[in-house]
Amino acid sequence: MEPTTTKPTQPLIECLHLTQWIINDFKIQFLLSERILTEIRKISCVSNWYEDPVASATYIDRVNVCFISIRQYYLDFGSLPQIGDRLYNEDTGMIVQDRSIDGGLMTITFTLSL
């Protein structure tokens, strides 16, 4: 099942997640690294850059591609990408900078960088 293309706008400084981003009962969420946030701040045309709807939509789309990459990796290899792995797509090319697992909340958080 492919994640839907209609995505809510989320502030980029919070965990990015969609209800469809689930692997093996774990909710997958993403944080953007300081490096990415700095790039967004530079290109944003609004003062509250972290809520810029254009940047939010763009990066949520890029993160969705990363989720699809993670899901496919899990389906093919039975494990999740590790720190340092590149979630490659011609348009995204983001790298896993950090990964944390919360068994109590059943969440896995990937911090992405360029």
C-alpha cells in the first residue's frame, strides 16, 4: 500500500510523520538535521521559516520518499537502515544521521541529513 499523496502541513522543526508510516507495528517518524534546517531557513521567504507551507510540503514529500526507501529496504533485507546509510533517490539522497527506537511508544525516529 503506497502512502497517500495528500499530506498535512507540519512544522519542519517537529517530528515529521504520517499515519501510514508504519513498519511491523512501529510508527516511523523523521527529524531534519540542523544542516537541513539551516538550508530551509536560507531559502524561505517568510519570517517563520519553520512553518513555511512551500518548504514544509517540499520536505514532507522528500521525507515520504525516504520512508518508501526504508520500507522497501525492510521488505528486502528484514532490517532497517543504520546510521550512515543513504536513503537514495535521485531527488532526495538523504542520509541517516541518527536513529532512535522507543519500544514503549512503538516509534522509530530517523534523523536525516544531506
